[in-house]
Amino acid sequence: MNDNGNPTNKEVMGIKGNDYVKFMTQQVVSYIDLPKEERKQRKLNQKAEKQYPVLGNKWFGVLPYAIKSIFRRAQ
């Protein structure tokens, strides 16, 4: 379990059929039971913690990183 009390992805992957439906239902119900303000705050916290990829990597993949590392190695 992670610090939020939710199971990790590895733990969820071991769940089969009916158990998975039960788990998802519990997650949805626990989310709906939260007050609206707490849901908004959680959403804002997740947005603030999100790490965005470097613009060059997002647009051009790993190629700019590879070229940059080759030039750094040459120096």
C-alpha cells in the first residue's frame, strides 16, 4: 500500500475478475464519499506534483538528448 492507503499497481495486477470489480467499486465509492472541497484540493495537489517532460523530448523524442550527451562526452 502507498501512503494514501491505496494499493500499488503491482498489488492490483494480481487481482482477478470479480475481485477487480470489487476493488474498483470501493475506489469509486471512497472518492465519491469525499467532500467536494477535498476532491478539488486533491486534484490541485496532483496537478502541482505532475512533472512535465522536457519540451525537446516531448516534440522530438530522445534524439535531442542523445545529441546533447554526445557533445558533452566529446568535451
